[in-house]
Amino acid sequence: MKNEQFVFGKDLSSQKKEEIAENINKIKEQAKQKVEGEYEKTQDELKFIGMINTYIEKEFQDLKIANFHSLRAEQFHLVNMEAYKKLDAGKDFVAFVIPIESATYINKNVARHRLELYKTILHESIHLCSSEKNRAVNKNGKLYISNYRKGYANQNIEDAQGKKHEHFRGFNEAVTDLIAIDILKEHKNELVSNLKIKLEEEQLPVSFTNYKKLLIEIMHKIAKKNNEKVEDVWKRFKRGYFTGDMMHLRDVEKTFGKGSLRFLAAIYSGTTDTSIETDKKIFRFFETDDENEREQISQEVLNKREKTAYQKRRS
């Protein structure tokens, strides 16, 4: 990946971009050091990370994407509950990635069993391999570097009111989970054999986001609209996740109408809440063909900022 694609910012020379990229690479190397409360990885955990590398590399090859960068075990920090609480600003107590570090921090204590831990490691691995773009901003003569995009998730430094916000978080999680499910299904036999997974373990519950069902519904409708196979739509979504190509997302508006992409971007990023009732309304937005109903749902679900942007897009 070229550094010009890796870092962007106003009035940055090629040399400055190179310098920033080098500093980011140093941050990534430093982030491989162990942190407070980190567990030693078991042999099976190390083996699983190695297997994941092979599986994700195969995804890159199937999608005809070059420059796959292997993951290293040091990028995965499996920590105890106490340490995780100090690390996680979001306080979801499961796992998170710091893009600029290319590192993930996983609360090992919340995994109910080892398959759930493996699923979390896989999910975070896919995040780590997704496209990355960082932004340099000059404030009062000092250059600040922050992550702009990881996969589809977009981080905005601040809006007109000076508040930070994000887009496509829910959608990004859905794509990540669906890729993880594909990998687990395709390589199930090998995983069961190499990790000595017992039959009773296979039957234990492993949680995934409900938004993956919404993504499947969206892809089916796009495929029907374009008279193509769902598999081809899914390949575009996966490829965009790993390469940063967003142009195919125009199919969302072509299929569901003006403002629908903005609505999709707001899921888990710009809604009034994240309740089950709100999720039901979000699903209904993409199920119905009634524009009046969609308009009503947008009024009920979107927060003030996203509602304004949605209406602007529709006007």
C-alpha cells in the first residue's frame, strides 16, 4: 500500500507523508509490546492465529487483492477484566481495535468458552486486515494524526459544532461478522481437527451481531435490482472492505432511494439509541418499498445531525 493512500491531509508534501507513515509504522511496532494484565497465549491460541492468517490470505487471493500483510501474535493482546476496563474507552467489555496501532485488545475473561474466544480473535483479525486510512491535521502549528477510516467505518474529527462522530460502524461490524462466518463455515473441518474441538463444544452458542441479517437482506435486494447473483454483490462488499473502494455503495441508493445510504451509515453511529425496537425499525426501513413509511422511520430513528443530513440528501 502506498503511503500517499495511507496518510492524507491538507498541504502535505510527499516527503511529509513519508515521514508520517514512518512514525505510524513505529507506533504499530511499539504496540506489539505486552501490556498490563496480558495473558500468555496458549499453544492453541497461537495455532489459531496462524490458521487465521492462511484463511484471510485466501480471501485476498479469491478477491484478487494483492499485498496481504500477515498478522503477528503480538498484535493480539488478551487481557484480564481489570486491565481491559482501563483500556476500553467504549466500555463494551469484549474487544476493540486501535487502527493506528494495528493492535487489538481482547477481554479474555468475558469469553464463555474457547470457541467464543476464537470467534472474537477471528473477528478482530478481520478488522486488522481491513483497509486503513489516516488523516493529518495541523492545529496551531502542530500536526495531529488520527484514523480516518478502517474498513467501512469512518471517523470524523468533528462536525460544525465541534463534536466527534462516526459513520458506518454498524454496517462495518455486519460485514466483519459475515466474513467471519464465511471463514468458519469454509474451514470448519480443519478447525475442528487441528484444535481438537469436541462435539459438545460445537453446540455451544457463539454470538454475532444482528446487523448481519440486515446486510444479507440488502444484498439480496441489490442483486434483484441489478439482475445478478447475491454472491457477486457480496464479493464487491468484501473487496471494498479490504481495499477501501466505496464506489459500489452507490447501489444502495439505486436500490432503496435517495438518503438510504446515509441511513445505512447512521446505524449504530447516528441513531437515537441502540434498542431492539430501534433495530426493528431499521430492518423495516430496508424491507418496505413505501417511501412514506421510510420517511417516518427516519424521523423516529435518526439523531438530529443525521436526520438533517438525510433530509438534505433527499431534497
